[in-house]
Amino acid sequence: MKKIPRSIELLSPAKDLTCGIEAINHGADAVYIGAPKFGARAAAGNSLEDIARLCEYAHLFGVRIYVALNTILRESELEEAEKLVWDLYRIGVDALIIQDMGITRLSLPPIPLHASTQTDNRTPEKVKFLESAGFTQVVLARELSLNEIRAVAEQTKVALEVFVHGALCVSYSGQCYLSAALSGRSANRGECAQYCRLPYTMVDAGEKEIVSDKHLLSLKDMNRSDFLEELIDAGVSSFKIEGRLKDMAYVKNITAYYRQKLDRILAGRTDISRASHGNSHLTFTPVPEKSFNRGFTPFFLQERTQDITSFDTPKSIGEKLGKVRRVERNYFTVTGSNLALHNGDGLIYFNTKGQLEGFRVNKVEGEKIYPLEMPALRPDVVLYRNYDQEFEKQLDKPTAERKIPVTIEFLDNPFGYTLSMTDETGARVMITEQTDKEVARKEQTENIRTQLSKLGTTPFEVAEMRISLKENWFVPSSLLATMRRTATEKLVTDRMIRYRKELSEPVSNREVRNLPEKRLTYLGNVSNTQARLFYKERGVEEIEDAFEISPQKNVPLMFSKHCLRYSMGWCPVWQKEQSPYKEPFYLLYKDTRLKLQFDCKACRMLVWHDEKNKIS
């Protein structure tokens, strides 16, 4: 029996309807977008009307729409959330991405549920538990290595989703309470204040300064584009691009880049297949470095490395230009660059204090670069371009069309002509036009081919055309146009009818699997009675309230695989080095004081709010 190829999905973000459509046009197999409420990006909510329009457009290409409903919910919000889920189901949404287990106990339609990365999915045991609870896709923690991902895949059957590109949270997702504790803005409620991107001074137990005014909790952005095939072989089915707050240019560029990378892999294998239909035709060459990035890292995919941090700035550095060679009164030159600069480009560099400075290019004449205002450059300073004017102008215009290949057949019959149109999925429509026929004086085949190929603004393109006539009949162009238009309209309708949403089995019908833990602390993020009952039914005996419901003192506020002791070269495990400073270490920012704890056994760093020794 022939094995069905595993479906591989490119999952792109959308902050709104327009971004969602462009993600589809540029090659996404699925799009995730925020609901009107209860999404982990509070600033990226969308109306039901816009989500419905996105579903209609997406389903034409077999693209799925996932809606993020991934905050924890207060008791008073459960009823509204239940109504919202039904509304989303009715308008055609394919799945919900959720964090709060209370949602699973509501009266739900048969809509698939995906476990958000906010549910802290790090182990095979946790993923098996979520699979047993009815989740059809699980978003793994960003910190997992290839070997850890493979171990999860080997012990589960649920579809596995991983992030491959975009911003990195320094904490394990769903396990960060820094923002909630310091500002009342909860990351688990979609309101993170991003304390991790602030500049900190690091001191030791005796207040001796170790590092001054650096972004010590800020990470580079993820880029795993060179490891896609390894991830596929490890068991990953869905490749997720971060960025529900990113602009349309980012969505276009990064989606197109990963589409091309995945297509090259798919072309060489028969054991995997693409999750949607159609080809994206681009008018530009995607370059990930040209979109917002803090520098790139594959994160912990292979092993712990030094390349994950962005201590100097949390802002986008773009692409490396080269080094300053010569500085004159109103211009400078650069060495080691293969990038073509344009008027209006934005360049940045780090000054003598290690601070980021930027300026605009006013004019380029050969090797000479004339800034709008001359910055305080010096020879050998490294320059970066974080705004490419020409590239951005390109992306402001239409940059992709998505077309579904069709085979067209045009035949004569005793009563007139027959036109059939078949797409890549096997969907087929046939149009017969009854008309009198007369033999033409001129050859008709080329005109028939030309008229039937005019698919224009339809979602189709001709892959193959077969014309078979018993005589050289004269076929009016108007008749061909009518038959072509009718066939394309019917094929669109047929594709929409044939689209089948995945339906989920009710959670109540599934065999209940107990959670290994008997006690859930605030880290369980239980914020309502339905979530509490969910865990009670699965063997948990003691359940604390979520931090957002009952803020706690003297508990870790962040759990991170990023380790500042390792970054400084003092890891006793990996680097076999001893710190010259006295622990514990502290991070200081204005009146905020954070204490660091190093858990070498679990290979992680914990961050505490040091209120006892708060800076006055």
C-alpha cells in the first residue's frame, strides 16, 4: 500500500486582512491572525468580517486560517469567549490556537484546537498529554534542539509546529511574569511591556559593576532557514514565522523566502507534500536581512552557542554593509561591501560609547557616500543598512500573484463545442456550448489557444492546453471568451465546495490522560474554574491561581535558557570557568532590581524581582 506523503505547512503571520492576503499570495500554506479579543498580541485584533473575508480568499487555494485565542481567561470572560469561538467557526476558521485549558470545557463546535507555545511544550510527556486532551497540533517551545524535537515526534502522533523565523522571547513562553509583576501588564494576557529589551547594568553581590548599560536580556532574531530539511526529518510538519505585529513588507519578504526554500526541498522528495495549492509568482528577490532583524541565530537547535544575544541594541540592524574606509568633510567611502546603496537608504553604526546611531544617505556617487548630515564616523567602523529604500519601494507595490495551474481541453462535438478545465487537485468542470459550425478560411488553433489562455485576474493559469477539432472550424472569439469565463467561475465555485475543513472530535469523547504532576503552581496559569476542573479531571490534586489572579512575592518571574553566566564565559558546565565576581548577580534599570539565579542542573537562568534591596 502506497504511503500518503506527509503534509508540510508554511505558516505565516497576519496583523490584519491585507497582510493575510499578501501572506497567501507570497506562498503561505496557512495564516494565523488575531481574534477580536483574547489574543497574545493585544494590539493585533481583527474583526469577524475581516477574518471571514480572509477565510474565503484562503480556502480558494486550500490555505488554512488559524485564529489566535491564546491568552488566559478570567472567569467573567468565559461566556464571551465561548460565543466568539462559535462565531469564528461559523465564518470558516480552520483552527484555534489556545493557551487556556478552560476553553476545552466550554460548549464548543467541532473546531480543531492547537496548543499555543504559551502552554510551555518542552517534553514528550507534555505533548502526549495535550494530544490526549484533543489538540490536533502543538507548537513546541522555541528552545528545543533537533534531538529534543525528534524525541517528541517519536513518542507522539500529533502534528508538530515550530517557529523558524522572527523575534525570540528570552523566557520560555508562558513562563514569564516580569511584565505582570513590574507593570501589571501580563504577557499571558497579551500585554507584555518587554522589560527584556531594556538596558541593564549587571553588578555582583558586592555591587561591583560587571557590565554597564547593555541589553542583557535581549536576544537576536531566529533564522532557521538552513535547517528546514533537518526539521522535517525530525518530525516537524508546520513551520511558523513569528510576526503578528510586523508590517506587510516583512510578511511578503519572509514568507516568499521560506516558500522558495521549502519548494526546493519538496521538489526533491516524494515522502512529503505541500499543504496548499497554487504557485506564487514574485516580482522581487526575497532577502531576509532586509526585513526587521536584530541579527540572526538558529537559537538552540543544535547546541548551546554564543551567537544568541543582542546586547548592544534591541533595534533592527538590517544587513551588514562593510567598514568605513575614508572619512572626508561631507562624504565617506566603504570597503568590503557588495551592496548597492541608494539615495534615502538608512545606515546605522555603533559609536565609541557602544550606542547605536543612524543617518540617511542623501546621494551616492561611485564610491562616495554623501549623508544628509555628516555623522561622527571614523575609519574601520562597521556599517549596517537597516532600511533599503529601493527594496521597500518594490514591496510597496504588488509583488506576487498566486495562480492554480489548470489543464484546458477544447473539443468539438456534434452539437457545438466542449471546454473542460481541470486543476492540480483533480477538480474538473465541463462547459458545452450548442452552436452551428462552419469551416474557417484561416487556421484557428492559435486564436483558440490565445483566447482560452486569457485567464487574467482569475486565480488560474494554464499549465497545459489540448485542442482537438475534427475540422478547422471557425470559432468566434466572443464564444471562446464566454466559455472560458463560465468555466473559471464554475471551477472557483467547485473548489470552494470541495474545500473540507478538518473537524475535531469533542474533547469529552477522548480517553482522559492524567497530567504527570499532582500539583500546579502559579506556573500552570490557571485563571478560571473551567481550567481548574480540566486539571482536576486529569489527576491534579492541588492547583494554585495564576499569577495574574493572585500575584505572588518571592517567586521566579522568568525562566530562561539564555544564561548570562554562560554569555560572560563563566559557565562551570560548558566552559569549565569560574566567575571572578561574587554571586548572586543583579540587573539594574532605574528603580528596578532583578536577581539572577543559575540552575545548572536544568541548564537555565531564573530571574527574580529583588524588592527587598530595591533601589531607592
